[in-house]
Amino acid sequence: MLKPKVLTNVLHEVNTDQVTCAMLFNKEGSLLAYSGVNDGKSTADVNAALISNIWDTFERQGKDDLVHTMIQCENGNIAVTSVSGMLLALKANSSVPLGMLKAKLIALTTYLEPHLLTVAKDSKF
């Protein structure tokens, strides 16, 4: 069983002055867990819905081998990946190099995936 408080604490580990939010949500855009420095839950809910829609758009365009996507915005960057049938996203300031953001995303995915696979198999997300 995965404990929500522990999951939030793990997501919080990637937050810095420049990486402002880590979110885990299903592919329909429902937020499962988040940790944000400047973001509240309502902002994270909206972000999760928008990011899942963008991911779905890429998948519908035939990008079956989609692993990561990086979204550059005016006020920062977002890195997204699929983990155990869910989506994991990191939001950062534009000062964070995309390579560093991707490295944090991969490290967090590598850590979370075995635990989330167990939960996903047991509860059939």
C-alpha cells in the first residue's frame, strides 16, 4: 500500500528554488499527489488537467513511443513523463536548464515506478 503522505514527501524532494512543483496524476487529469512551493491545490488541479490534455494530444497523433515531453512556456518549463500508467510532471522556472529538469524527472520516475506498479496492479488504476 502506498501512503499519500509519503508520496507527497517523495515529490517534495525534487522541489528547489527553481523547481516549483511536482505532480502525479492519472491520464484523465485527476491529481493524485502534488508538492508545490508556490502552487496551491487548485492551481495543481488545473495544471494536471491541461498537461494530461497535451499528453493525450501527442498520443493521438500516433506518438506511441512517447516517453518524455518538455513544454517551454513564457514563465517557465514543464517536463512530463509516463510512469506506471500515470503522468508525472515537474514545473520549473525558465532559469533551470532543460537537461537538469529532465534528469530530475528521470530520477524521480526511476524511484517511484516499482512502488506505483505494485499499487496499479493491485487497484487497477
